[in-house]
Amino acid sequence: MYPIPEPGCQGWPGAVCSPAVGQTPRPTGNLYASEAEDTDPGQGIGGFFLLRWYRGLTHGLGQSRAFFLPFGVLALCGLGFHLGQPALREGLDLLLRTLHAVLGVLGDSAQGMLELPARRATVEVGALLWSLAGALWLTLLCMPEESAAEELGYVVPGSGLLARCWAVIGKRLYQLRQSLRSLASYLRDVNLAKLHLPVTVPLVVLLGFFGLADALDNALSELVLLAPGLGGRRAWIPASAQLIALVVAVVLGLPMLLHALLRAHRRSVRARERRQGLLRRFLRGALGLLFLLPPVAWMALSLLAGRLG
């Protein structure tokens, strides 16, 4: 519908005249947005109460995703590190035995600091402390940062099929161009954080996947024992546990990797804007490269060797 002209306004329908002196202007609003527009996804079916409940629930979960995501990341890291604890203790013990042998060259007094009881206590406490610190560290690295959301692809109601199809294709082409530009910008300021995070985060997600799959397998096995008539039907449990764990790992793993890389990139951009030295900018992420990647890679390789061997 066209807006009705003011009294005394001349012209064809759609003309909006200026109000007279002393007259309050009439708010026209957005002529292209209305509750009855044909691009509304709920039009025609929004009256069904189940669909209203589903849309409200998913909208609420989507709005609170930034609040629950860190807890999911922390839980996934905890499951992965719990599964990799034996390999971590073995690697830490190997490192201490090597250090014990090196100290033997300096004398018996130096070597006596790492005798068997001291090594055992150091291995247990060190593995536990590293797992807690590593899980919290990765959770902070993968926390989402607020950014301006860019909306594209809106189609004015009443547009033809060609315009609607081009809106979808054009949006994807724009996103592809933006991705290539972001990749070039990402590679412009390469540092140690950008080099180790694309390896560290997927390895942690892999550990979390196996840890969650084992936990779900045990939980489903216990539930089957409690359910009458299902005690002998367990063939579906491993596949179901792995499928659920895979979905959770993908849903949490992709945002983890994306947010970690975006955070590292934004920090490198801010460091360049502050005109920090080239060497100092390159060494950003050295602590993660030394204290995160080697234990995570050791646990992941040990796990894969045990599962595939």
C-alpha cells in the first residue's frame, strides 16, 4: 500500500509532503519492512504452537551461545586431557629421566634431586597442574570476541526470482572474496601463535572427541543394563556414541578454531598498529608453542597409536 498524502498535498500516490508550520510530522516508518512481508520464514506456519515454541527455543539458545560456549570448550578440553593423562604422565616421566641422566654428569648431589620418589610425585602433580592450566588456557584463547555483524542478502519483498537467486549467489561470492582478503591479511603478520594454533586446537578437539565417545559409550552401556529387554542389544552403542561425539566435536571445534585464529590475528594487528618490532611481533605465542603444542601432540599421537595399533 502507498502512503496516503497529507491533506492539500498534490501529486501522485506515494508522494510525502512536508508538514505545515507548527504541525507535528507524521512518522512514516520503514516502507519496506512489515509483518506481512513474503520473506518472513514463519509466515503461514507461525500460528502453530509447536513451531512457535521451537523458534523461540532456538532463538534463545542462539542468543545465549556466547555464554555457554566457554563451558562446552572447557568440558571438551577436560575430557580430552583426562583421556590423555596416561600418555602425559609417561612423557613427563621420560623427560624427567632424561634430565636425571643429564644431571648425573654434574655429580651425585645434583642427580639426587630427581630420584625415583621425587620423579613419581613430580609426574603426578605436574600432569594434573598442566591439564588444568592447559584447559583454562585454551578456553581463554577460544573465547569469542565481539565484532560488528555484517548482514547481506536481504531481498526486498516483491522481488523476482532472478533477484532472489542473485542475492544468494552474490552473498556467497562476497563471502568468498572477504575470506580471501582475510586470509591474505592473516598471513601478512605471521607469528608463532598463528603457526601453532591451527595444529594445537584440532589436536585438542580430536582428544575431546575420543574422550566424549568413550564417556558416552560407558553411559549408554549403563542405561542399556537398566532398561528391560535391552541387555543383549549393544551393537548400536559404539556407533551412536561416536556419532554424537562427532557432532559435538564439530559444533564446538569449528568455533574454537575460528575464534582462536581471529583472536591471534587481532592481537597481531594491534601489535603492528602500536609499531612493535618485527621480532617481538613474531615471537607472540612462544609460550603456547613451548608449553601447549608438545604435550598435546604427544597425547594425540600416543592415543592414535593405541587406537590404530
